[in-house]
Amino acid sequence: MLLDIVILAAGKGTRMKSSLPKVLHKVGGHSLLSHVLGAAKALESDNINIIVGHGAETVKAEFAGEAVNFIEQTEQLGTGHAMQQALPYLRDDATVLILYGDVPLTPTATLRELLDQVNPEAMSLLTVELDDPSGYGRIIRNAQGNAKAIVEQKDANKDQLAICEINTGIMAVPSALLKAWLPQLSNDNAQGEYYLTDIVEMASNDHIDINIVQADDEMDVLGVNNRVQQAELERYYQSVQAMVLLEEGVGLLDPDRFDCRGELSAGNDVTIDVNCVFEGTVNIGNNVYIGPNCVISNCDIGDNTTIKANSVLEDTSIAGDSDIGPFARLRPGTQLAKGAKIGNFVETKKAIIGEGSKVNHLSYVGDAELGSNVNVGAGTITCNYDGVNKSKTTIGDGAFIGSNTALVAPVSIGSEATVGAGSTVAKDVAEGELAVARAKQRNISNWQKPVKK
């Protein structure tokens, strides 16, 4: 079966009260449109078209690398008018699946079921039953229970408004029929727009079967028109993510306070405390504990690692058996060998920390390579930036760096070397040497302390 897909993504989204096109607002860390496009690509269509309008250039830029056709709707005259713009891009013998860029969470399996209901003499609609159908087009059925029309809220009479089965807007139609019906659309209605839904009545009049597929959950077909609906979908999306992880054996101490905005995989005996946020691709090994309020982005976390509360990790690799935090910040390019320890209020960036090495307190280690079993004292910083260039600090195996040390890069500290506390080191220290670089202490007798005026 040839499959052409059209995604309607031209709306402004006035109720979002944002300069960002509505379809670029996010759920689960991904834009609404990227969710829809992901489902479309899963159906393996070689003809995916996106109708753009408001913020067209911004939307195009966001998806510049995708194999899709962008079609501009220069005037916002309704969904029927939007589909009319797509007609030249539709193949005569294809099935056309119509999706919406602000309806992000429709399962691919549901779309496949919808496509299975289409043949040259039949189209299909995706509907859902709502307790409160206000604002949605109602499905009108004939005496035999078959769909015969869709009536929009503003055009519905009292009896029609009582119907709880609503149109989701998602449908699949043979291209030949769509090309016959779309030019016949009229804007003689309360909105003065061309409704795509009017083709349902045309299908009924032409004795074309209208097959109905009902969504399992209203959240699968909920569109985002305002911030409230966006928040509702976010929590639903996160609850689904949490349930998958729980079923895989991950310990979430409170599934309602968990956010995954990317891809998360975890081994056995993993515990994640409350308010943790995962972004990008995160891989967690076995027997890992992640404390509350952590943000972890694009990281590999090895077995037997503990990440304590309020730590932030980004583009970091941890071999395992490590202890991190609390209040640690590991920035891009950080690599921890087995058994390395990063303590409270420590920041690292583009730092390779060797096996068993420790940076325990209140330190900054950037553009640095530490060997094994290095101890970095509290308050130590690598001075890696001279205002123009970044330079590297190298510390050999077993070296000891005293507290409150400034290592002015480029500089190398040899294996088993020691740097005395309070030193500013701007020259290399050889293997086994002691470096002390601080002013001589003076003690002044009979010192009169200042008195408050």
C-alpha cells in the first residue's frame, strides 16, 4: 500500500500566549511536532508532508534535516483549506493519513489500525468518547450506527451537542476520493472556514463506507491548545514512562515526581529518588542509587555508583563504583574511572579523573587529566583560562594537592608529588617533589584590632 502522510502544523496557537509556533512547544523534552513526525516515520511512508503557516521558517529550521516536504498555507482558512494545499503532493493511488502537529501522543499501533480500515471504497476516522465533549466536533451516526457526518461545536444543535463521541481530526482516506471531495468544500458555516470534516458527509452521500476506530485513551488523541493541556499531557507522558520503568524493575520512590525527557535505560537494583530529571540518552548500570533533585543529561553511569542529592551531570561517563555529590556539577567531557569520587560543591569540565582519585570538596577541575589515586584538597582550582585560550592541567598517579591550591595551566604535577596547601603553582612539579608556593607568614605582636566607630 502506498502511504502519503500529511501533518497539519500551520496554526498559530494564540492561547499558548507565546511567540514560539505551537507545534514547537514541548512534551517530554520533544516538540509536539517531533512526536507526530516520529509516529509518521514509524509507518515507513516515503511521502511525508508538513503544512506550515505561522512561524513557517522557524518550523522548517527545526526540522531541516528531515526527509519531509514543507507546504505553506499562507492564509489560515481552516483544515480543509490546508489539505487543499497538499493536493499536488498526493499520489493518485495512495492512502492519505492526516495527522495534526499538536496531537503528539497517538500510538503508532492505533494509526496502523486506522490504516487497516481503508480500501478504495472506504475511509476511516479516529474518534474517542469524552465525558465532556465541549469544543469538539461530534460524530453523527445514522440509524444503522454508521458515521454519516461530523458537526462542529458552533454549528451543532441541542441534540447533537449531547453526543459524547467526538472527532479527533485524524483520518485515513483514499487519495482519489480526497482529490474529488476537497475542491467541493464550502466555507458557509459559523467560522467562515473550510472544514476538512465536511468530507465525511460527502463520503456518506457517495455511499463510501466510513469505518470508525476508537482510541483507547483520550490522552492518546488530546491536542494541545493551551498551557493547561500541555501540562496534562506532560504528566500523562511521564506516568507512562514511569510505569514502563517500574515494570522493568527500576525503583522509583515516587513515580509522580519523575521526569524522563529522552531515552533512559537501567539495569537491576536501580533506585531513583524524587524530582530527578533525565534528558537525552542516559544509560544506568546495576545497583545504582540516584538521590533526590538530580538532573542527568546524556550520561553513562556504571555499576555500583551513588549520585547524591542535587547533583547535575551532563555528557559525563562514569565507569562505576563512584560516589558523587551532593551538590556536584559534572559538565560535558567529564570521565570518571572506576572508584573515582567527586564530592560536594565540586565542578568538573572536560576532566578525566583516574581510578580511585578523589576531588572531595569545593573545587573546580577543568581541562584536566588526573591519574589514579590522586587526592585533590578542598578549594583547589585549575586555572584553565587566561582570558583567551584554554590550557590543560595534568596530575600524575598518587599526587597530593593541598587545600586552597591554584594550578595555573598549562602545568604538570608529577606522580607522587605533593603541593602544599595555599599554593599557586605555575611551573611543573617533578615526580615525588614537594611544591610550596605561598608568601612567608608574619606574626605581629601587640596588634590592636580595629574598633567600631
